[in-house]
Amino acid sequence: MPDRCLIVAPHPDDETLGAGIWIERNRSCDIAILHLTDGSPRDPADARAAGFPSRGAYAEARRKELDEALRLAGVSPQLIRFDYVDKESDLHLPELIQRLADLIVELRPSLVLSPAYEGGHPDHDSAALAVAAARRFTPAFRHREFPLYHAGPSGDLVTGEFLPCDKAYAETYVLSGAEQAKKRAILAQFVSQRQILSQFTLLHESFRDAPAYDFGRPPHEGPLLYERWNFARGEDWRSRARQALGG
């Protein structure tokens, strides 16, 4: 068990999706959660679709949902926010990497958890890149990752499963019936995200040591999920990634 852990979550709810029961099982660990974005895209259509009059109201609602979820979970991690706009963290990659590195130097976690690089959402991929890049400027830590979602071979949504990687061994934590029920109840607090969250498995949580990704290349062949959903262009993201990494 790590003595201190930092969970890098792109949006409020990603920490629960990827590691909600892990957090409960490791409650004796000193845990901090960093949210890269406020969870609210710049386009007000996203807020309106979720039932909110403005981007700001949507962001505030997501913060309150997180507070309720953590209260129900019975955990009180340190919460840190960078507050980038949802879907735009890659526009700030050099700054994001430096801010994250500074935070890691301050907190000195022995373990950092982040989403995998899988092309599901540009903010997820930015989190994976930022943690990998920050290691150049910080004391040593173990970087472990969890899957969120990506496109399957037919373009379908695949949740809770890693993309194949020959050099990375995944550990799967099977959730008990009680843990499944608790995670279901915790996720239910994220009312604004009900549609997407309903598509996630509650049977297990998986983790592996983060592979040495080439962020200048797509994580898999074919269109990425966030391209299919018209969130962003993969080549634009990768161009910014290469620039941020000095490539």
C-alpha cells in the first residue's frame, strides 16, 4: 500500500469511475485528488443539454455532485483543482505539465494514478501525458493507470478495459457485491453524467503500470472515440503533445 497517492482526474467523477473502490480500500493512505478541468465545456449547448442555464452553473453542479459522492463514500481526500475548461486541457499542455510537476514536488506521492492513453476523451489523454512528462522534473514515483473508455473496432464505446499492450500487465480488482452496490450509489450522485455512467461496469477496477507511450502516435488504429463524437481532432492533440514534449 502506498503511503501517499495523487489521483489525476480530468473531470469530477473520473476518480470514482476508475478508482472509487480502490480509494475506499486504501483509505488509510494519504490521498489527494487533482481535477484538471471544471467539467464544463465552453460550448453552452453542453450545459443546456445537462439542464443548466450556463457553463458556470454546470461546473458548480459538478463540484457539488463530487462533494456528495465523496460524502457518501465516507472519504475525505485533499481536493485540488486546476480548472481548465473541459475539452481544452491540451491547449495548455506545457503549463499543465509544469503545474503538475510542481504539485508532485510539493506532495511527494509515492504513487500517481491517472487515466490511460486511449483516445476516449482529449482531457483523459492530456492527463496521461502530463503525468508521464512530469516525471522528468520530480522525485521518483510509481505511475499506475486505469481505463475509462475508448472506441472499439466497430467504433462502439468500450468502458473499463485497457487497450492491449504487450509490455503492461493489468491487475484486476474484483468488486464484492457490497462494493458494487456502494459504487453504484456513489456514481448515482453524479446526476448530470447519468447517461454516460450507466454504460460502465461495476464488476471490477483495473490498474497497470503506465507503459512508455509515444504520445505523437494515436493510441490505436482507426478514428478515436473523441473524433467520432466531434470533440476534437486527434492530429491536433498529437501536434500539441509533440510540441509540449519538445518533439
